[in-house]
Amino acid sequence: MFAGAVGSFFGSPAEISLIRMTSDGRLPLAERRNYTGITNALTRIVREEGVLTLWRGVLPTMGRAMVVNAAQLASYSQAKQFLLETGFFKDNIGCHIVSSTISGFVTTAASMPVDMAKTRVQSMKVINGVPEYKGSIDVLVKVIKNEGVFSLWKGFTPYLLRLLPHTLITFVVLEQLNKSYKKYA
């Protein structure tokens, strides 16, 4: 969790740029930022909105990273332990793939609401000095009130398809490295 929090803190300027660049096309023409690249985005954000804007939404970003790391590691370990205890699986690549898949589902379900709140905070407009949201909790409350509780998981399938390969590769490679380490070291 600590590693996720620290990494996301230092990666916040790049993430702010990414979110703004990808959401720009959905804005009305008059509101588009039309960044030409990451350098242009970072420079203009600092010049037009101040350097601290690069860390807007850093707390939800850190929270999301912590949730992802905790959910991924804990659910993988628990799934693997459960599968081994059933007796249907041995500690091999098949078990690692199934455990990783379970972990991907759990991590997606756990992190989507936090990720959605983080993204909305990072991409919000400040109109007449008033930000659209007061923070992540305000985002979650407004989304549940206006869009319904299940909208917190809107886009579950694409999010899962993005996260699942990462989870599979991470844990399968980790297990193979551990196996090699035990065998050769």
C-alpha cells in the first residue's frame, strides 16, 4: 500500500495530464484545452492554474493505488490458498492463472468507485473560483444521488479488461521467479 501511495504521488502530474488530454474531446469546443502533448499540458497547467494543480486529486489517486495494491495482493493470496485447499489445484501455473483472474475481479470491484472519484476530481472545472466537487466523498455522494449506486461500477468490463492482463502477468511472473529462486538460489 505504501509503495502504491508513494508512486502515485510522484506520478500525479503525468496522470493529471493524461486524464485531461483524454477527456478533452468530450468537452464542448469552447471549453477544450487542446493540449498538444504532455509537455504542453504540464507547462500550461502550471502557467494557467498553478503548480499545485499538478497534484489535484493526489489523495484520491494515492487512495486508489493503495486499494488496488491491497485488493490485488490480498485477494490473490486468499484465492491461491483456497484453490490449493480444495485439492483440485496444485501449486502450478494453472492455479496461478485462476488465482490471478479471481484477484483481477476483486481488484476491479474494489477500486472502480475510488478510481471514478479520483478521475472526476482530477478533471473537474473550477468555475468562478468554485470547484465542481469538494473531494472524493462529495463525488461519491453526488454520483450515488444523481446516477444511482451501480453507476460507481459503470464500465466494469473495460476496466476489468485493462486490469486483468496486468494482474495475470504480475502474479504468474512473480510465481515463476519465486520458483526459479527456490530452485537455483
